[in-house]
Amino acid sequence: RALEREQLTLHYQPQIDLETGLVQSVEALLRWHHPHWGQVSPAEFIPIAEGSGQILQIGDWVLRTALAQLRAWRDSGMPHHTMAVNLSAIQFREPHLPERIAQLLGEFDLPPDALELELTEGVAVSDPHTAVTTMDQLHARGVRMSMDDFGTGYSSLSQLKRFRIFKLKIDQSFVRDLGQDANDRAIVSAIIRMAQALGMRTTAEGVETGEQLRFLRNEGCHSAQGYHFSKPLPAEAMERFMRERVTESAH
């Protein structure tokens, strides 16, 4: 009953363009504050929501809330960032997903490239034929897709070249030890090179140090997110953060 009792909220984490230092996009992250249990981890409640089928209703609420927030930011004169929203495998397999996305974008008068749908490797791998069809339909509508936690799943490169992927997100497990682990540096470098060759962008997740950031920038990674820049923030705090970045860059 968390949804109907309005216990769910969204926090937003910025993805920073490594060339300009400005916020390129924000990722919407679901939070559940229970009156007795306090903050419940998404790692706990999302698998339960998926198992019960409630993830469809919750996922639709997340999309609607995130796009409403993006519309509000644009109306207040904020720069035109992209909103990244995670899709569960169950949502992705819904046959009417492309139509629903188009409907919500129309409702909030947002262009298709304002939205970036984040998929895990498992979403695409479990049923590649359906995945390709759905991605083609979303791509034809102008919606961008990124592959989350890239390198941690089992996707084959032969499938990757068929997917309409705009961006690969480099998993934080590779980013964490960039300063100490030569293997992680080699893997991250290889992912960036491969993405460049395939015409895809890259975002590194879990960036926490200046050393990690320098390596990623030198390797040609496009953007990064993590505590080095900001933890996930409520909408008002996120707006302040974005305005401060614009002010700083102007000086």
C-alpha cells in the first residue's frame, strides 16, 4: 500500500558532462519511507514488487512523476537536461510500453530525447528478439536507451550490436578500484573504446574520487555520476545543485 499511502518519493542523482562540468542528465531513483520501518532499501522492496506484479503500477508512477518534475524544471527556466528512468524487466516486456511512453511524453509536452530509459543487461538477454522489437519501436519514437551496470551481466556482443543502445553505463564495481587495480583500468578503458567504436556514449557510475575522475576523463568517458559530485537528492535540493553548477561554470 506504499503507493496509495504516498510513502514513495523520487530522489535524483546528477550525471555530469566531463567536458563541461555541467549536469547533463539526472537519474530518478525510487525511495520508500515507511512510518514504522523508516527508509526501506530498494534492494529489498523492488524484487518483492516485481514478484507480485506491482512493479508495473509503481513503474508507471515513477515515469509519470519523473517526467512531471522534468516539465516543472524546464518551465522554471532550467537548462534542458535529460531524465533517466530505470525500467524493470517486467515493464520492458509489456507489449504497450512504447505507446505508454509516447503518451506520457505527450501529456507533459516533452520531446522524446528528454527521456532516457535505463535497462539492465538481463532485460535484453532473457528474450533478445522481443527486446530488439521493443527497442526498435522506442528508437523510432526518438526515445533513448542506456544499458545499466554494463559488464556485470551476460550479454553477448553479437546482441549488443543489434540493440538500439544510446549509452553504456559502466558499473561501479569496475570504477571503485580504478586507482589500485590494473585489470579494472583495462576493463573500463575497453568498454569506453568499444562504445566509441559502436557510436555509443558512456557514463561511469559510482565515481567517488578525483583520481577516478581523471582516469575516466583521460580515457574519453562522456559523463559520470557518484558521490564525488552528489548523492541522490530530493527535487528541491537537486534544483539548487543544478543552478549552482551553471553559476560556477559561468565564472
